[in-house]
Amino acid sequence: MRKPVALVFALAVGALAVAGTEVSPDLEGFASAIHGAQSLRATYMYMEINGLRSQYSIALKKPNLARLDEPKQLIVADGKNIVTFNKRENTYFKEAETDETLQALFTPSEVKVWGGFFKPNAYQPATSKDLGAVTRGTLNFNQVSATDAAGAVTTDYFLDPGDKIVRQVETNYVHNGDKATFLLRTSDLQLNADVKADAFSFAPPDGSNEISLADVLASKWYLSLAEAEKVASSTNRKIFVDFMATWCGPCHMLANAVLDTPDFHKYAAEHKLVLCRIDVDLNPDLAVKYEATAIPQQDVLDATGNVLSKTIGYGGPDAFYQWINGAVGKGEASPTR
């Protein structure tokens, strides 16, 4: 439901300088411009180098309106409610819109660059520096390079030299010798564009079904273990945790073949599991605590975070279900899907 694939952008922008860091004036200018705009509209591609391309379109309008049209889901925030429509399952659910739930929409990497529209200082401070003019294809940009505190993620921002707005982003991840590069390329981006009010209304497609809160709890991937623990405690559930990373190929194989399928969401609902996805690069303390040094790793926890069962690696759907059946006390050697 809410962001099945947690690719991590790790934006390294700070709207304010931090002592001991180098901050790019161009990047500070972009942060100021995007937050000062009254509306934003963009169409863009997000892709891994030599991987599949996915198209996104967004529309944002002050004070609290948003529309995020993504490959697997459509999210519409109308100022009172946030509706998430799952395109694959043809289902949708509603939740109350607050500042917190609105800002949480921009946590995933594919949309994080737009988070500063609603929230000042939305980007995490890090060292960044201007690299000057560059040409990519037939387009001219001002390049800014930003590095996270751990030195594992380098993000290059390519700003239009005219309006100083980011048009392309290239993010490079390095972890234990593994490397991955992701690109964001806008084909259309406008600040203060004319965005019609009906863009922020949701009309259920023919044949779609609204699902209940219980279904949402079983289908939604929480990106915070603390939040998942609260839900598990209040609903008497266990927690399934997927420890993963952007650069991890087997993590994506597991997600595509098992974890992001309707069969697994049905399984989670039947066995009362709260789903939590933790990127080890974004949550190094949790990775250390749960010894997630080799990924993918999946844990089943009780509602207070104690490990009940753990498995490492991905050996196919049958091996996964054999493990989780034992972890939830099902006691069957073959998967039930």
C-alpha cells in the first residue's frame, strides 16, 4: 500500500548551514524556492542504471493538497483525508490528513526531493558543494554534489542555470563493495503552475473496493519500527521486518516475487502480522541492534521488538514460506498462498 518499495534517496540538502559542514548556495536556493512556491507540477522518470524505468507525476498546492501518481499506486491528499489507491489490487483506503501524515508521503526516495514544498528544512544537512557548469546530453546544468555523513551515499543534483531548480538527480550508493546508481530525470517541472482543484479529488475507479482499517494494517509497509510496534501492541499482532537496502539485488527479488504480492499481504492479514520495512543504510542503529549485516534479512518480532525468528538471504518463495510458517507457528513445510 503505502510505498511497497523503499528505495532511499538520502537527500543531503540543508536549508540552513550547519557548523562544520560545507553547504552549497545553489542547493540552499533550490530549497528556498521550492518551499516558497504556491504550487508545483512535475513529470519524471526514476530508474536504476541499466534497470527498468518508472514514470511518476505529481501535483502539489499550498496549503496541504497533493497528488502523487506512481506506478503501483495513486495518492491524493485533499486537505482533510489522504486516499491511497492500490492499482494492482484495485483497492483504496482513507486516513485523516494531518501535517505528519502529509509530510510522511515524501519519505520514500522516489518523491523525497519534493518534500521541501510543504516543510521548511525538510532535507537532512550534509556536506555539499557546487561543481560548476556541466552538460548532460544536450542540456546545460549547474552541478552540486552532496555526501551523507557516513560517506556511503553521494548525490549529484543538476540545476537549471536559469531558475536554479533541480531537474535531474543522480544518486550513488556504496556499501561493502556493492554499488548502485539511481537517476531521477524530469521531463516537465513547473513552480507556481496553474493546478486545478479537481486534481486533488479522488473518484473510485469502476470495480474498486474500499478496504478496512484491519486490511490497511495488514497491507501497509511501515518504515518506522517504533510505529509498527505501536500498531502491533494495540492490535495484538506480531511484526514482520524486512531489512533491505537500495543497492541489494536479492532484496528487490524477494520484494517482487513475494513481499509485495497480494498473496503475501493476504498471508500477513491471516496471521496478524504488522509489516515493517527497514533500510539498513537509513537506520544503522537498528541494523546493529538486529545484527542485519547480511541482507536481505527477515525477522518476526513480538510487539515489543524481541526477535522470535530470523532468516537471512533469499532462496525463492518456497524457502521463504517454509521459514515464515514456522516463525508464525503454522508448522507447515510448504507455503500456503
